[in-house]
Amino acid sequence: MMNKLICFHQTILAPYLQALKRAPDDDSLKRIQKLHTLITQNSEKRETLAKLLSQGVIGSVIYNKGLNEIFLQYDTYQNEVNALKHSISNSMNHVSETTRLLRFAEKSSPLTAFDETLFEQFVDSILIRSRDEICYILKCGLTLTERRQ
């Protein structure tokens, strides 16, 4: 697998790196900003609900129902923000790992033996699909499949 990456790094890794760099992080950042606005509005709704309760405009049953809905909405917004931040972080990590792998592949000559340290540097996990097929899940986000012939 590593020898294939070394030989075909310009065909596999370079385009993959360019695609990662063009990932739609801008859309994610805009969505996070929108969610922060919604969270702020959510907080304002809580304050309004508390004022209405203290003024006697609404009863405790309506207040509790409204508060539960607001908290549920807040949790939904916050979970989406966290998921987007995680996605952006993973994307940046994949760019970094792909760059590292590409640099290695550009400077290396084909390997003649298994190198455990090298393997641990670039491979995140292995997935065995069948007796004839194994997948290497790389730290850069790529999944490479080897088949027995």
C-alpha cells in the first residue's frame, strides 16, 4: 500500500489534498455564526418568558412548557455547533495528515520491507472486509483497499 502511494502520490495524494483545501469550511463557519445568533435569541426568549411569569401574565404551567421548549431548542443548536466545529477540526487535521503523507511519498523510494513505525505514523486502523479484501483507513481520511489476486 505504501509503495503504491509512493509511486502514485501525484495521482492520488496531490488531488486529494487540493480537494480537502477546497472543502466548504466557509459554509460551516457561516452556519455556526447563524446558530450563535439563534442561541442569543433563545436566551432572550428565556428572559422574556421569565418577565412574563414575574408580571403574572402567564402561569407556571405555561412558563415551564415554554422553558422546556426553549431548552430543547438550545440543546439542538448547541449540538449542531459542536458537530460543525468537530467537522472543521477533522478537516484541518486531514489536510495536515495528507500534507505529511505527501511529503513522505515525494521523498521516498519504494520500500523493501514492512516498517512498523511508518505504518503507525500514517495508518489509523485496518478493516478486514473478507478473506480477499482489506482496507487501510489512513489518518488523512483516505481509505485504501487491497485485494488478493
